[in-house]
Amino acid sequence: MAAVMIQLTACDLGKEPEIGGVALQEMCGEWWIRVSLDETPLTGYYLMSTFNTAANTDSDLFIDDHELWPFKVSATADLGSMSMSGSNLDNLYDEAITVNIIEGKIIEDAATTSGGNKADSIYLRLEFADDPGNEYVYSGYKRTGFLEDEH
């Protein structure tokens, strides 16, 4: 006679799963930014993204400018100081154009949006391999989702 065994494993019926965030959650998001060169604005507002890598570490942050000067780089992040940096970063959109992040930081609740709301601020000083010697400033605020803040 054969015995049949049924085993229940790690299944708590009725228990909700715990949902957590990513390691760099405070640094991730969409940002309404403007670009300037030598303190002269070059653009109006447009969207840029920051997000974690697939490894979900607390030190690797993707920065993706998929609109203006297409670049997507994996920068070194410091969650404690909310900063990001990197030299000769590989551009996943164009391998010939590496990117230097001279200075990068996010400041919590430091921006006032176009609609008058408070949001996190982002500031990046960048140099591109195809335009050496020029430092571009990307600055703006985290997307709030409120209609009055959209551009």
C-alpha cells in the first residue's frame, strides 16, 4: 500500500504579503528639470528619471535623460548624503558619449513647484564627452502628480 503525504510549506492563508520599497527609494522618481549652461537657461521644463538598478543596491542609481541630451548612466549614489557622482560613465543610449557627474544631489522638500507645492529638489552638474569643458546644470523638482505642477 502506497502512502501519500501532503505537505504545506510556508503558506499562511489569509496573511498579507509584506511589500517593501527599493533600496534607493528616496532618490528615485521623475523630475521636472531645466538645463542651463553658464547660468543661461537652455530649456523649459521636461521630465528626467532616476531609478534603482536591477541589483537594487543602495549605491547604484540610474539617471535617465531620455528627452533632451539622451543619456542613461549608472551613477554611484550615497543615500546618507542624497548625492550621486561618477566619472566617464557609460551612456547606455550612445556609447561614444560618456558622462561625468561633477556634482549631484537631492534635497528633501527644498523646491517650490510651479503650482506652489513643496517637493524634493534635484541638482546635477554634468559634462559630456562630446562637449568637453562645458558644465551643464540640470535642476528642478520631483514630480508631484498634481495637475498644477505638470509642464
